[in-house]
Amino acid sequence: MDEVQREILQSFWKIHVLHHAAEGPVYGQWMLQELREHGYEVSPGTLFPMLARMEKRGWLRSERDENGGARARKDYYLTEKGVEVLEIVRQQLSELRAEVGKDS
């Protein structure tokens, strides 16, 4: 299962993040809970580096409360590049759903 999680499910997690960030700001602990509600077992040690990579790629931007100290919550917002990525993903999901959903 670790191989499936690493190679496939992490992509689903990223799609969830992009989707929810398109609706409004998200933060790590909320995203962990949201993913778990969908049946994904995601650890903070996996999610937070993933959010950092998404930010580094320019898909998300973050803001942290300046008065909150080192452990202040970081809110993530979808960027224009993130909107473009989400649109590409939605198009590909539609095509994949049509093909994978076919009866053999």
C-alpha cells in the first residue's frame, strides 16, 4: 500500500488541496482532517512538505500571522498558476473518468 500511496494517492491529495484552496484559504490541520474524512491516511510529515512543494511550484501562496510566533497557522491560497493546474487536472479527470469508467 505504501507504493500505491506514494505513486498515485499523493496526486489525489494534491488535487484535493487545489480544489479546496480554490474555494478559500486552507491550512494544514484542516486539510489533514479533510483528507482523512475521504479515507486517506495522511501524516503531517507527508502533508506539510507536500504543501511546501506546491507553494514552491507556484500553485499556492501562504500567509502566516506575524504575531503568532514560530508555530502560527499558515493559510494557503490558490494562485493563478494553481487555477491553471486545477483546470488541467479537471480536464484530464473528465477524460480519465470516461475511459476508466467504461465497461469492458
